[in-house]
Amino acid sequence: MILPLPFEGLELIIIIALVLIGILASSIKIVKEYERAVIFRLGRLIGAKGPGLFIRIPGVDTFKIIDLRVVTFDVPNQQIITKDNITVDVDAVVYYRVFEPVKAVVSVENYINATNLLGQTALRETIGRVELDDLLSKREELGKKLTDILDIQTDPWGIKVTSVAIKDVSLPEAMQRAIAKQAEAERERRSRIIIADGEFEAATKMTEAAKMYETNPVAIRLREFQTLTEIAREKNLVVVTPTTMGSDFATLLGTIRGETPRKKE
């Protein structure tokens, strides 16, 4: 014969059931597709779990969630002195991600802060070894160089630096004016060289033409008549020619036709 439980015993069972349900609920954890949970049991590393559902022992296991997505951070404005002793303000962006969550937790205390500080230091050291002209014209090469430096140093932390981009380089006003003067002088030099090259080519062609006229006097007379024709097109000029122009023209036509000029009696 089963005796009914007293009211106090029923409450105790309900409380125990609620406690068990609470423990079970706290034991079940879920991590997303782009996350991993690094678990420690009584201080010892168990490993990384996820994505999805995993079980932990309350009060015994502790865990830390690590995001595996690409993280971007702006390197604060750095005032750097270049190799040629010019002060510049440089802004950069670093892209990185965690590829080994266990190393990111065990090898370094705060991998985000450590990576940010390392990026600032690497940027100052790299820019300090190049001249201003290289900094302005070779940003992509410097970005790749910074990427390699940071990637090598953060690899023991389980972090992969994917890219470093130099956003902006600010110069003092005095240096900006000096660069503007330099660019203006360079353009002036190029324009003078172009003019000189044009004059040289023109002089060369004129020399060749003079040699041709020297060997063939008829050609220069024809050129003279052509010039007069071009002048006459304006119709607002009076051209005075020698009286022998007509006879010279007839002689030229005869020469062109192969006729022998007549001698005056």
C-alpha cells in the first residue's frame, strides 16, 4: 500500500527538480558558426568546442568565447619622423583574424590589445626607415611589408594578419609648399625640354630643306611663288615684286618642261 507523500516532501521534490533543470540548463551552451569556446576544467585546458551545442560541468569548467571573423582596427594617428628627417602623420588600418583560438587564449593575455599595440610599433619602425618620396609613392609595398612583419610576430598567438592599409599621410604646411614648388619647377623643366626638342627638330628639317634647295635652285623659286600665292589669299596686302618675276617664272616653267631657254639677241 502506497502512502501519500506529505506536502513538505512534494515541495522538496519540486525544488530538487528545478535545481536539476537549472544545472542542466547552465551546462548546455551554444556557440555560433563563427565562434569557438576554449574550455578549461579545474584550470587544465580541455580544448576548443564548437560550433553548435556543447556540455560543460558547472562550477568545474570555465570557457572563453573567441570570434573567428576578420577584425579591423584603426591604428591611431602616429607622428613619425622619416629617414630624411621629415615629420609626418600616418593613419593605417589592420585586418586580422584568429585561426587558432587555443593559442589566442593561452599564449597571450589579451590578443586584441597586444595586436593593436604591435601594429602601432611596427608602423612607426617601418615608416621611420623609408624616405618621404617612397612613403608617398609606394604605399602598397609598405602595406605588404607591414603585413608580413605583423603576420610573423602574431603567428605564435594564433592570429593571421591579412592586410595592412596606409590610409592617409599628412604633411606640415611648410613641406606641402616646398613639394608644390618642386612640382612646379619639374613641370617648367619638362616644358623647356619639349620646346628645345621642337626647335631642334625644326632646325634639322630646315637644314635638310636648305641642302635640297642648294642642289635644285628651281625648287626654291617654286617655293617663293607658293609663298606669294599664300600671301595673296589675304586680299588685304599689296605685294611688290621685281619686274623680272614674270620672265623668271616663264624660265622656270620652261626648265620644268625641259625646254632650252632662248638667248637674248
